[in-house]
Amino acid sequence: MKNLVYLLIPAMILASCGGGGDKTGTKNIDKLKQERADLDAKIKQMEGSKPDTAKVKVTPVSLTIVQPTDFNAFVEVQSQITGDENILATSQAPGIVKTLSVHTGQKVSKGQVLATIDAATIQQQIAAQQPQLTLLKSVYEKQQNLWKQNIGTEVQLMTAKANYEAMEKNIDALKSQKDLYRIVAPISGIVDAVNVKVGETCQPGMNGIRIVSYTQLKAEASLGENYLGKVKQGDRVMLVFPDMGDSIKATLSYVSQAVEPLSRAFTVQVHLPGNSKLHPNMACILRIYNYENKAALVVPVSVIQKTSAGEMLYVAEGDKAKSVMVKSGRNSNGQVEILSGLASGDKVITRGYEELDNGQQILIQ
């Protein structure tokens, strides 16, 4: 009885599905299998055309093609404009300023009196001795006339002469002393500063009148002793004035051969032609061009890497990076001269080189 029930249940299920169910279900399954096979083929095709980034690393880089160029190396240092003729004129004797005859910006000549100091005491001494000088002169002249007439002795004549000349020299000394109570221009130039006023006390070497000559200016700077032998007299220089937005070309006039024991530096100077734009104590940048190569191969300093074997950089060969050992020379303004290891036309990688290895694939941008 139980076996009969088991046989009847599948029969009832098949009957409920209809008589043609087997053929329709089979067709649907075959269609789905075909669609799945088509999708698998398309996926496989797409995966085959996509690069395998897990195996190949591509680094984007930028490069520059090196060509022979004019390369100049220079030493750059802060400098200052000074003058051999930049003088503070003062009196040689203390006293009260009596007169002042100049102002700032005025042109003056050598020997011109700029101011006077009260010298009334000296003037009074000169005035007091003037009658005595006149008397002694008269006595001497009379004694000369008597001597010509063979009257009197030679001793009387010599005594009169000595007294007269002594008084004359004494008055000349007072007059010279009076000249100390003046401020006189020691050079020709322009009054740059007036540090005295009428009625104020003037002291020798302290307050006075500054005179500057613009005909003998120079730029002066100090270089560390490591530059000894690397700069020489006659080297081309350029003085850059950032505040003026101007520059001056000249040559190095003087190079000191002695090193200061404390600063361990030596002095260089550039003599400048007269220029109304230049003033003493102006700051400027001094560039000393001490090397030139008309056909140098140069690269940025940053691309050179230090290794245990020496200096190395990367060049592009096709779509791959190649490490090249080089020997560098002078460097200036962020550029370095390559003495060996590169040839004209080489493509030096200047960006992205930090992430490269020899033979690595690159993408030039």
C-alpha cells in the first residue's frame, strides 16, 4: 500500500505541470547557459586587454634634453658702497660756533671755509702785539740806516733784527692758531651732513660737517678664506642693487692676500666710476664671475644623487629609465656642469627621478 502511494505522488506532480513541460524547461536552461557562456567570453576578452598593473610599475616623469650652452659660475656676497673721500670735517680747536656758511647738498671746494669758531681771545692777542711789531720794525729799519752811515755797531743791528723777526714769528704763530678755529673742506665734494649749529660748542673730531666725493667710490666685501685662489684681480663682476632695480658691470680691482685672524675672511674691492645714483653705505649684491665654459652640459643640481659608487642621475631610453654615473664640475645658480657621463642630446629626467630604479618603465609627460 505504501509503495503505491509513493508512485502516485510524482505522477500527480507531473500531471499538474502539464504534458509539454519537459521540452520548454530544457530550452530555457540551454538559453541561459548560452548567455552565461557569452558573458564569460566577453569578461575574459576585457581582462586580457587591461594591463597587469600589479606586475608593471609605470612612473610619470619629465625630462630635459641637454645641449652645449654658455655656463658661468660666480661667487655671490653682500657688499657695501664706501668712499675713499668720505670725510668728517671738524675744527682743530674747541669753541662756540660763530658762523655757518654751508648746508646739506651744497657743492664745496677743497680749502673752502665752512664754519668759524669763536676765536676772540686769539684775535685780542694778535691785536695787542701788533703795535709792538710796528715799533720793532721801525727800530730795525732805523738801525739799518745808521749802519749804512757807519753809525752804531753790528751787534745793535743784529739785535734789532732779531727782536723784530721774533715778534713777527710770534704773531704768525697766533694767526696760525687762529686758523684752527675754522672748519675747512679738506676735499672737494658735496656736503652730506651738517652736525653743527651756530651757538653750539664744537669739539675737534666729534661734531662737524661731512663731505662726500662721488668721484672715488668703491664696493667692498669680505669673502671666506675658502675662496682664496678662486677669485683674482680682473675677474668680471656685477653689482646688483635690488632697491634701485639696477646693476653695474665692472671688474675686480683688488684682492687681499691676507686673511683676518678673527673673521677668517679676506677683502675684495671694486673701484667704481662717478655715479650720482650711488651713495656711501649703500648695500648691494656683489657677483664675482670666476669661471666660464662656452660649451658646457649642465643639469639642475637636484637631479644628481650621491651613491657609494659616485654621482648618478637618470636618463630616458625609450620608455625606460637608465641610471648613469657622472662627474660634476662647477655649480652656480642651481645648475651644475657635467664633466663626464653625458653627451649632447641625452634626455635627463628632471621630475619623478626620486621614485625610479634602473630599467623601470616610465611615462614621459
